[in-house]
Amino acid sequence: FFIDSSVAADSDADALLRFKASLENGDVLSDWNAAVSPCDGASSAWRGVLCDHEGRVWGLKMENMGLAGGLDLKPLSELSDLRTISFMHNGFEGSLPDLRAVPRLKSVYLSYNKFDGDMAPTSFDGMASLKKLYLGNNEFTGPIPAMLARLPNLREVSLENNGFEGELPSFDLQKLVVFNVSNNDFVGPVPRSLSHFAASSFQGNRDLCGFPLQSCPNRNHATKATIIVVGVLIAVALAALVLVAIILFCRKTPTGAPRDDAEQSPQAAEDELERAEQGRAIPTGPASSPDQGKHSVKLTFLRDDVERFDMPELLKASAEILGSGAVGSTYKASLGKGRVMVVKRFRHMNDVSREEFNEHMRRLGRLGHQNILPIVAFYYRREEKLLVADYMANESLAAQLHRSRSNSQTPSPLTWPTRLSIVKGVVKGLQYLYNELPSLTAPHGHLKSSNVLLDGSFRPLLADYALVPVVNQEHAQENMISYKSPEYKLTRRITKKTDIWSLGILILEMMTGRFPSSLLQQGEDDADLAGWAESALRDGAADLFDRDMNGASHSQGEMMKLLKIGLMCCEAEPERRPELRDVVASVEEIREKDEGGGDDEFYSVYTSEAD
């Protein structure tokens, strides 16, 4: 049925005026009066009110207004289109407002107030639409309500600088991309579902432990005397076992008989890796050689919070080839119990010693950021190396962008909001690498769409980063992305802004849907993606943006901003490219909708402070 817009506007005005009356110092809202409608189309006549094109109130942005006292949201329950509220940087106090009064809220910004006390266990019941919750810099105490960790659409949670306590619930949410509980009183281990977030998300909680923080202490405390006694008994038992083993070995092994060496022969390791890469499990059972699977080829693990497995288990796993690129071949290994790993095999790293390689891997193993793919384990042999990581459900950005849909009725999952979120994650991950690896000229060195992996919620994770120091120089120069940059073609040198050029190409690829074929072979200037995009933009080409990119309604202006950022990053002269920190700031300013585009969310200007 049809609802008269003037009647709806009057209803919104009545609800807002009741809300104003509930405020302790509502007189600061002097332009909220019944004589003027709060909305004139998408334009607002009342301070802090956000309107859509139909003249309905969809948001309240009342930041830094000096508001104080309690915050009662019940008068807002009659605003049927209200989706976002922000009362950040005010002086509100008391317990958490009853958000259930407006159950369809998507974004709640209440940081930088004086709210306090424990939250009721039912505080978030029925809030299935909630995407963003910012409660940082208040005085909340007690545990996090368990229901919050089960909200299906939750994407951003910011609870830092409060007095929350107890153990962290397991936020096993695929869409969660922002999480910050720093400077509280949480205890116990960081749940595995949250361990991919940066250590800064958890710092300031004295008794919180586990990756990405320090390892949790052993809870079994034994007395010094007990430790000595146990140690002596173990030593005696080991000595007896060794003696028995020597006697048995001498009896069973005739002089000159071949032995099963502890170290696997290079050819045996090569054969096993070939079989695994080809998707064939190592044979088992009566027909197998008795020596197979006994070789002590060991993986070196870089993380303490993962369930460990050995090389034979990895090689015997059912394997699926994911791709073979310039740097190495990649396959997917299913270990059972639902655990799936990705193994990348490198054959062009034999110019680096074991000590150098191990040290570099341990350095990379210490990295921890929500947009960096952690290396779980590695294997070193002179002729080849293996890197092991968790498998990502949505594979790579390249696979999602360029998978053929000619005969498919399924729309691309890479909508405009999803692509924007991916770009924001990529630049954050790249900035982290620049901060943590300042000694590397190109901290990533091989940034391209196939090295941007996507988890189940399309969160981007950078892979194959920081490998330039360990790849053979001649192979790197021929195949790695950094060495295809304009500056290397001209000067035979890469620079600190080489990764920025790669980032620009990546942004253009995402926005246009075109594969940057110039990366396949040097010297193909006529196929250069940046040149094509610049020419198409200048000529006003209708097919500039990827036609498979849905969700772009009311977003053309913001999409164009991102495209131009990509073009700036692709400047041929490195000096003319922006600094990475400026790229990050510019990308963060891009919104899903153009100004006045009828969005039902907004980004608080203070969000970055609570991020």
C-alpha cells in the first residue's frame, strides 16, 4: 500500500522531537522544531539528521555536540527507516542504551562517551542487522555478551579502552574485518577465529595470550624437586632404551648391509613432491616399499597456535593443483578433519643458504596482520623450498575477477562494495609490510591479483610477499612483478615506489575487469592497462568499468575517485607517484555511495580513531 510521504515525514518529526525532549540538554538542537520538516528530499533541515531521497530519516550523526546525561533510544523506535546512529565524542553516561528499541540498526557509533557498567546478556538480542559496533573509549566493565559474537552480519567491532573482562568469546564470523579490544582486562587465550588480526588489536590486556601475542604459559606448575626427580627418571629410561636399540640393531644388521638413513635422499624427496604435486598420494599398504614414509623430512613451523602435521602426512594428502606461476607451483592439500592447506613449491631459491633462508622465514613468521596471509610452516632443501599456509575459501582475486561467466546465471560476487573493501584491505596490508620490513626496497615485490587471496567473507590477504631477497636474482628479474615496473625497464633498478605501481595496476584491474597482459611479458606497451584506462577515461568510454560489477548504483563518483587513485599510482616516473601513506588515506576516504546517494550507512569521521 502507498504511504503519503508528508505523513511519514510528520511521523519522523514527532519521533525526533520526543527524542530531543528526552535529552538532558536538548536545547543545543535549536533547529529541531515542528515548524520545519526535518527532511526536504535528501536534504536535511535539522542538525545531525540524515535523509534519503524519499525524505525519510535514515541516520543520526550527532557527534561533538556536547550532549550529556542518559541516552534513551525508545523515542527513535518509530523511525522505521533509521539504520545508523552516531553519538561519538559527547558526554553521555550510564549503562549501554537499549539498542533493541531500534532492532534494524546497521551501524552504532557510541565511542568517546562516559557509558559504564556491565552489559546485560540480552543487550544484542534481535540485532541481526547490526554490521558495525563502536563502543571504544568508555568505561564499560564485565564480559562481552555472548550474543554479540553470534550476530550474523557483524563486520566491525571496536571495544578498546574500556574495562571489559573475562575471556574473549569466539567471534567465528566470516564477515568480521575490523576487531579491536585493546586496553581492557581480558584474560586467557586469543580465540583462533580472531588470531589473524594484528597484535595491536589485543595489546594492553595483561593476561591475554596466544597468537598474535606471546604464547600462553604452561598451566602445569611443578616444584623444583619434582622436576629434578622426573628429569633423572627420564634420563635413565632414555639411556636404557638407547642401549636396547643398539643391541637389537647390531644383531639384526649384518656388516655392510644398507641402512635406512635418517635423512631422506634428494631423489626420494623429489619423487614424493612430484607425486604430491600431480595429485597422487604416496602408495600405502603391502605393495609399498617398507622404507616409504619413514624419511625424516621435517617441516619447520612458524606458529605455535596451529595443529601440527608432518611431511609424510602432507605428501599423502589428496592434492589438487591450483596453478603454476613464474615463482612457483601451488597445490591444495586436504589433511582430513576439514583441514585444508596450500603448499607452494619454489625451485628458484637455491642461491640462498639454509641459514639465510631460515632466518628470513622466521622474520616473516613474526608478522601478524589481518590482511597478511600467515606462513604456517616451511621446508628447506637446497634444490627446492616449500611454504605452507591455510587455504582460503574464495581462492584468489584473480580467480574471482577473471573466471568465465559466459554460460553462468550466477552474478559476480565482486560487487562494488566488495571490491572497495578488498582495496582497503590490500592497502592496509601493504602499509603494514612497509612498516615492518623497512629494509626491503620493495616490501611485497610481487603484488598482483593472484597473490591477493580471499577468505570466506572476501577479506583480502596478501601472499607471496617479501620473497625478492630469497629468489634467485636472474629469475626474479625475469618473472617477479617488481621487475616489470617502468623504472626497472629504464634504469634496471626497483625503488621504494615500485610496490605502489603494482598497487595501481591492481586497482585498475579490479575496476575495469581487464587482465593486465603487460605483466606477462616485458615491452608490451600497447597492451598496458594503465595506458588503456587513461585513454578510455579521456575519451569517455562507456565500458570503462567492469560490466560484472554490481551494486554500483549511486556510486559512479566514488568509483571514479578510486580509478583515478589507481592511475596516479601508475605514473611512469616514481617521483610522481604518491607516497603509500597518502594512498592509504585517499582510499580510506572512498565511500560505497556518492554524497546523497541514499545509503543506509555512513562512515563516522572519528571511526579511524577507534579502528
